[in-house]
Amino acid sequence: MRAVFLITGPSGSGKTTAGRLLAERFPRAVHVEGDVFRRSVVSGRAEMTPDPSADALEQLHLRYRLAAGAADAYFEAGFTVVLEDVIAGEALTAMVQLVESRPLHVIVLLPTIEAVRLRDEARKKTGYAYWRLEDLYAGFAESTPRLGIWLDSTNQTPADIVDEILTLTRAASG
């Protein structure tokens, strides 16, 4: 089952860990981390904040275009692609249009806010340097269109998340 899996959710929802594990389940697969494109900007990076600058928004859209282009290039080369990033609000609809390869499975991980807080505290990095967790979480949950499969990954291990993604996407594919 070669496809593109687009995984999103707030920071700390399990995207990166589950994304890598999902890619490992296929004989020929790639894991595209959208955040790699953000970190690639070593000078002049404009961070996303609750009140983003025009430059920050431009760089975010560039990041999404680069990630979508990479996903399509890998897919055209015969890979199953797992693309993950924080893609909230109407940006998710735009990203679905940017990724041209099909089938495309959209997966949204949305554990409880308490689970996100605990996971973020346990990580070396934080996804909430410029944001209050409550604000980003609420904004993500309320503004993101209900595309694809939404999973409450609160009580799931990364392997459980991957198993559920594979079960649900196989069922949806027929």
C-alpha cells in the first residue's frame, strides 16, 4: 500500500515518533519532518508566534511547499511517504492541495491537553517557546477542519498509534 500519510497535531501529540515508526512498517518508505525545513534556515529565520510577522507567515508557507514537494518527489520515486508537521487551521486544507500524490491519508493526532503537557515536559525541546500551550492547543482543535482521521492518542503508545493508522487507512482504502 504505497501512499502519502500526512500526520499533523499540536506539538507533543506524537507526530514525529509515530511518523518514524509508521515509515518503518513499509519496505520502501521515507519520513519527511516538516520542521527540518524550518531548522534549515540558519540566518534570518522568523519564528511563528501568536502574532506572526509577514516574514514568519511567508517562511511557514515556504516550509509547507518544500515539505509537499519533497513528499511528491519521494512518492514519484516509488516510496511510501510519511510527512508530519504542525499544520493547523485552513493551512491543513491548503497542504492537502499542495501534496499532489495520491492516495493521501490525512491523520490528525489530538491527545488531551494534559497528555500534550506531560509529553512536552518530557522532551529535550519544547514546542511552546512562544505560545501558551492552552492557546495553541485550543486554536488547533477549534480551527482545524475535520479532514481525514482524527485520533485521540492520549492513552496510546507510538506503536498503538501506528497500528490504528494502518487499520483505519486500510479500511478506508477498501
